[in-house]
Amino acid sequence: MQFFLNITLGGIATGMIVAAVALGLVLIFRATNIVNFAQGAMAMMTTYIAYAVLHQGSGYWLAFVAALATGLLFGALTQVVLIRPLQGKSPLNAIIVTFGFLIFLEGVAGAIWGSQTRTYPAPFSEAGQKIGNTQIAFSPFDVFVVLAVLALMILMLVLFRGTDLGLRMRAVAFAPETARLLGVRVRPLLTLGWALSAAAGVLAALLVVPTSSLTPNFMDVILIYGFTAAVVGGLDSPVGALVGGLATGLSLAYVGGYLGGSLEPMAALALVIVSLMIRPEGLFARPAPRRV
Amino acid sequence: MPVLEIEDLSVSYGAVHALTDVSFSAAEGEVTAVLGANGAGKTTLLRAITGLVRPRKGTVRYDGEQLEKMSVEKIVRHGVAHVPEGRSVIEEMTVDENLRLGSLFRFSRRQRGPVIEEIYALFPPLAERRRQHANTLSGGERQMLAIGRALVSRPKVLLLDEPSLGLAPIVTARLMAVLRDLTQASNLIVVLVEQNARSSLSIAQKAVVINLGRVVVCEDAAKVAGDSELRHHYLGY
């Protein structure tokens, strides 16, 4: 029972990080039908910058804020320079560009910082806690992970449901031409979408890097799990990203815990296959338009 | 008196000439019906006015501005509202959110409430469904929402593309009556594109008939409705 509880808690912590990655993917996909393969690599570059800030002698939180701010800027810049020129062409063009950008960024990071492993600290203890006589594998850092991703989700929810800006962004995502006919300026909103998505990716990177350590490709695996979560949840649903992330995290934890860690990636693939067979549009995808 | 003036407008899609030298003007407080068969270029005409397609040559003038040089968003902010074909409501949003979206660029947060209530007063069926997602609406309600969402920004020019398409005759008749009253009450310039010539001529003051991208008739609506030969030749009734 205690073992089950512990791997469940571990799965939730992992799942929240995966959910943040998935949320980043969803933000871009639903606005532009582009899957951003470079999201992990962009977050990796940003994390190296945070690492540099940290080793300037700044504290963890200054580096944290710097990383998020750099992420926003990096996302916006990528959209303006790489993606905007491809607007109006097939989304496939942009998807291939993001894939190329992933390889480019990992190459650049390797050239600058080498491939050696760097450790990145966590802001809170990563050791499990004792509650009474039972050892719980849920550390203060795990609590921080859950709270940080929940805060991100709530911020997004407030943005999309409660503000005029969010209403405009949803309009651009669902019906770009109609949005323009209602006086919405589409271009800056697409840039903003990329900025927010990149920031979500950076948050995920900062939460995963204390356990995975920093290398040019440390985001690759988590990005794949993020894809899994986004596909399971439905590529255009932020709520789906959260649920998909938790489902992915828990599947990984149970398979890793009971069947062995080497089977974990298989668990993610199995989850995708099963969910595509049962509900190909994803659990929380918007209902298919019904013509009356 | 400000008019919408279209002069020598030509639009091509590659080698295909969709519109050739189209000229007419639409006056305030009047409905101008644009009629013609499928593929005559009626939808292209509206899309050229709001900048969704760029003309090869010609001008669109309104209120001292040349619209064909402005961006879509700017044209809309200048008071030109376009309701595209197919009841283009955003299905993932509620009725209220659709209307709010239409009001954003014109009104502050405070002013919006009353302005949206006016639309509900104009189309009472929408008021009962304000919290429902637009994909639960019937065809007629969707058309009301699409038109209401255009009106909520208090436009001076209203471009309507086939509003009666797929609607029951009684719903169409009611919609046309609302449009007629509104045009006179708010001194709107309405350009109404329709295949359903009979119902649009019933509320229009002027009729423009387009055939294969060219204006073949530009007359008083009553005259067109009374000319059985012309009706037979171009409008099929």
C-alpha cells in the first residue's frame, strides 16, 4: 500500500511537469495548427541562460524569473522571425521548420556549452518526508512542482475565460478570419501565443532540470511525454493537457514501479495507442462542428 | 450624405476574372440588393470591400477613405461590418461571448452591457440562450447571432452574404423585416447579397444584378421586381 501510494505521488509530480509541456504545445496548436517540436529545445536554451544567471551569484528566484522572461521573449522572437513568414502556407512547412530549429538549437547548445552534465539546484528539498512512521516519497520540491503548474493552469484559465485579451485569443484560435472581421488584430495575438507557450515550456524545464540535470538534450524525453499527454487530452484543450499530463505521469510511474523502469517509454506509447483507438480526437477535444 | 462607392472594381484569382469593372453606389438608409446566379462574383464583391481579397484595380470609397488600401481590421474599425456566408458564429463560444467579441473594439467594458442588451431586444430568441454554446443554436438563431454580432459594434455599413441560405421561409421573412426596419431606423448602408431574389427585392430600394463578374443591371429594386423579362433572364423566377 505504501509502495502504491509513493509511486502514485511520484506519478502526480511527473504528470504535472508533463502537463506544463503539453499546455505549451496546446497553446500553439490550437491557435495555428502547428506542433512546435522545438519547444523543448527552446526551453533548454533558456535553462542554460538561467544557469549562467545563477552562477553570476544571483539567487534561485532571480534566475527563475529571468528564465521565464527570456522564455517569453524567445517564443515571441521565434514566431516573428521563423513562423510568421510561413503564414498562409501549409502548417506542415512550419512544423518541419520547428523540427529543424530543434536540431539547430541542440547543436548550438552543444557547441557553446559542451555535452557535459551540469547540475541545477532545486529551490526546496528533494528528500521525501516522514509523516508519523511512514516514509512518503513526496518532497517539498514536489509540492512546489504541483503548485507551480497549477498556478500556471489557473493563470491561463483566467486569461482565456475572464479577460478581453483571452476572448480575442480564443477567437483567433477558433476562427481567424471571423476574428479579423470583428476588428481583432491577429498578428500580435499569434506572437503572444508563442510567447506564452514558450514560457510554459520553460517552467516545465525548470521543474524537471533538478532531477534530470542540464545537458543539450535533457528536454527530449519530457517533450515526448508532453506530446503523449497532448494527444491523449486532445491537442486543442488546455484542460485536456492537464488530465493528459496526469494520465501520462501515472502510467509511467505504475509501469516503472511494477514492471521495471526500462518499460516506461513503452507505457507512454501504449497510452497513445489505446487513447487513439478509443477516442481519436482526444479526451477533451472540442466537439466536432455539428451542421444543423 | 456618405455613400459606399465602388468604382471599376476588378478582382482576379490567378487567371480567373471574378469581377470586372464593377461600379455602383449604396446610399444611407437603403438596402442595396446584389443579385445573381451561383459563381457570379457576389461573395467576392463583399470580400473585396472588407479587404479579405485585394482588387486588381478599382476603388472602394466610404466616408472620404479609400478602403481598398486599408487592412481588414482597419476597415472594420472604420464602421464596415461583414457577415460572411454560412452563419459564421464561433461555435466554441457562448452566445454572450460571441456578442462581446463583436463589441470589443468599439466599446469600453462599461458600455458593452447595454449595447449587447439592445441586440437581445432585437433578437429575443438569443436572449434565452445567452449562456449556451453557439453550436447548440438552430440555423435561424445562428444567423441572428451572426448579424447581431456585426450590429453590436454599431457599424455604418452592413454587408450581408446570403443570410437566408438554408432558412425556413418564415424565418427569412422575419429576418428581412428586422433588416428593413433597422436600415431605416439607424440610417445604415446595407449591401445584401442574395440568391433568393424575391425576398431581398421585397426590402431593397436598389438592385444590382451581377452576371459572370459584370454588372448587368443597376436599377430601382421596384423596377427590377416589376420587369418580368429581366427577372426571368437573370434571376430565374
